[in-house]
Amino acid sequence: MTNPGWGGGANEGVPPRPRCVRHPDRPTALACTRCGRPACPECLREASVGYQCVDCVAAGQRDIRPVRGVAGNTVASGRVVPLVTYTLMGVNVLTFLVTVLQSRSVMNNQVGSALFLDWALNPALVAGGEWFRLIGSGFLHFGILHLAVNMYALYILGRDTEMVLGRSRYIALYLISLLGGSAAVMAFQSVFSSPTSLSWTAGASGAIFGVMGAQAVILLRLRRSPAPIISVIAINVVISVTLPGISFWGHAGGLVAGAAATAALLYAPQWLGAASDRVKAVRIGWIGLATVTVVTLGIIVLRVVQLRDQGLFLSS
């Protein structure tokens, strides 16, 4: 006895298998759990429930709002490399190596180095038109110990500050702090260290003090105790006052400028009622940084005018 339904090909009466929406030549029994479209294994990604196609995964990522930091910067989900901090350290070390090669001395690299002579900060030389000393001096160091201490402090403090503020704001903070230290030296430090020799200021300490001030403001903004960083600042201020050969004004100026810049960045949007509007808050923060920069430059310009009126200006 035979059954007529068994005649013909083996697949008669079986519906065709669905094909992958991205690869029509590939039959598949799998489907995306989000949109339900058929997809081959190559086009599926593991999700929290089942598997989703690459199109749905991409759409889901676009729908996720980026995590914002306290300064309005975008916070990366993975491990952030403090690229700016490492770059600043590299520039400082490279500058030091150039002065060592020129002076042929690791401990007294300021003697016989043309770069050191061209970049070291002195108010009279800035008043004479050598404005680059205001920034260049922040990348010079008196000997290997001076460099090592500053680079270690930058490594410890800079990475966290860069992560919180974001790279662009951190660069701005560092440069404003450096400029603030130079402004304080211009305003308060004597042109001459003795009747026959000029006073010289160099080092990244002003900028690093600015980073310390920034961390204190950040901790206050996050409603955390700033006591640890304030203790570090206090110890360093005492060292700056008691040990000879350390520029107290460079440190103090950097500290004030860095704290002021960070306060303008983090608190100005709240004070002006723009905290809920991210775009406006970011704009106000940058305006705050620009304001601190203008004030700092104003102090420098006023001091230059004063020195020129007194005849205390030189050119190398």
C-alpha cells in the first residue's frame, strides 16, 4: 500500500527558510530578539536577552545618552588615558634634556644653556618685549631633582584632574595656572636678586599648584572633603616660604589662578542659573576661563607698563 503524499522531492510542502536581511544568499533560522528580522550568526550580537542584529545594536548605542562629567565634558566608558598629563611631562623632560646637552651638566643645567637663558622668567626682560618667557619658563627646571619632584607631582595630581575636567579644559587650566604664576612673579618679585645680578624664575611648580587648587574646588563641587589636598597645599606653601631659592609668588599665583579658573568653570553656570542647560553651562564655563585669563594678562600688562615707566626693562 502506498501513500500518494509521499511522492516527489523530499522538500515538497516545506516552506523555504528565511534569509538574512543583510546577506540574502544565506538561509537562517535565527532572528533578532529586538526587531524580529532574520539574521545569520555573523550579523548577530549577544545582548542582555538573546541576540540582536548589528543594526539594532547600533541604534541602541545612538539612543544611549553620553555620561557627562562635573564640567560638562563627555566621560568615556572605558579606561581613560591621561594623554595631556603624559604629554606635558614629556615636554618638560625634553626641555630639560636640551638644557642638559647645552650645559653638559645635569645638576647645573641652567649654566651655559642658551635655551635656559632665552626662556627663564625675569620681569625686566618681559617688560623689554620677551613675552614668551611667561610660558616658556614653566617648562624649565633647575637640575634633575627639581624636575623629578615636579614631574612626580604632576603625575599624581594631573591624571585625576584631567579625567574629571576633560582634556581641553585641563589644558586650559594648566596654561592659566602657569600664566598666573608668571603674573605673580611679574607683580611681586624683584627684578634683581642682588645689586649685580638678575633674579630668575623657572619650573612647572606654578602650574602644578594650580592643579592642586583645581582639585580642592572639584572636591567641593562634588561635595567631598577637600581636607587632604588642602593639607598638601599647606605643606607646600610652608616649604615655599621657609626654603631659600623657591619662588613663593610663582606658587601662590598659580594656586590662585588655578582655583579661580576651576571655580569659574564649575560654579559660574550655577550662579547664572544655567546648570540645567548643558550647552549654555558649557559656554558659560569657557567664558569663565577666558575671564580669568584676561584678568591674569591684565595684571601682567599693568606691571610691564609700570616697569617701563621706571626704566626697569631689558632685552637679552
